[in-house]
Amino acid sequence: MVPETLLVLTLFALGYYAFHLYSLKDSQIRLQQNKLSEFLKSKEDVHKILLAGMYQRFKKEEGKTEDTPYDFERFVAKTLEVVYKGKCTVTPSSNDGGIDILHDTNNGVELIQVKCYEPNAKLDFKPVAILHSQMIKQKVQKAAIIATCSYSDLAIKYADEVNVRLIDGKAFLEMWIQSIHTLEDELSVFSSVKPDYA
């Protein structure tokens, strides 16, 4: 009877130990999930702050002579050149027919329209229609709208039908961050090269 009692106690102890390990692992998983959730929330908060700051910097205001919406177009053009390469030409600020940037790459020209709107706003379908008409007029296959805001459902549907890429504020912010990393990588390559004459 003693060996049976010992066996039962051993099994009970092993079961308790296994349950304790499972509980500990489960609480560690929950802790990691909470940390990940907090990180993602803080990352999204940082993105909201950066996007609001970008809008505040470049928004249209009466009498403003620097950091204007036209400067935002140049900022977008520089970002496109770093991320997608090619050459960007910013069109004149008036009478541009809705085209703010001509992005010339090995794959052809892409017409770009840039909108600096309140980040919580939703852009309607009208800019998509204007850009699509310019695609037809200029016989261009690619076009995009880059905005600091998001897009209405109708704008998204229409853009999808006429092959216009919509890049919202969050996606543009990611593109801009990517351009910073790309430039840092390019600079690190140059800084690690030692001159022959050294």
C-alpha cells in the first residue's frame, strides 16, 4: 500500500508541477501579448502625432510664406525619389491641371497629386476623377494621390476601378520613415569606405 500511495502522491506532485508550469507559461504569454499591444498602441500614437505635425507644418494658411502646401509637394517628391528612385519634377503651384509631381522612373511616368488635409478628414472621389482624366489626356498608365488624410469609400472604389493608387497619411508616413532608413543605410556605406590615399 505504501508504494501505491507514493505513486499517487508522485503523480499528484507531477500534475501540480505541470499545472504550475502551464500557468506560468500562460501568464508569460499574456504578459508578452500585453507588451506587444502596448507597443503597437504607442507606435500608432507616435504615427498620429507625426502625421498631425506634418499637417500643421504644411497646411495652407493665409499669408504663410514657408512650409506651404507647395513645400509639402517638394517634400513628397524627395521622399518618392529616395524610396522609388527615378526623378521627380514638381509642377508649378497653379494651373497644374491637378498634377503636382511627375515621377519619371524606368517603368514610365507616374502622375502624382498631393493633398495636405486634416489627418481625420476623408478625401472624396473628385481628385481621383481629375487625376484619371489627366491620365487619359496625357496617355499615362500610372497615377497616385498622396494625402495626409484617408479616403472615402467611394474614392477607394473609384480609384480601384481606374487604376489610381491611393496613399493615405499613414502609408505616406511609413514611406517617409522608410526614406530616412534608406538614406541612413546609404550614408553608412559611404562612411565605411576608406580612401586609397589614407
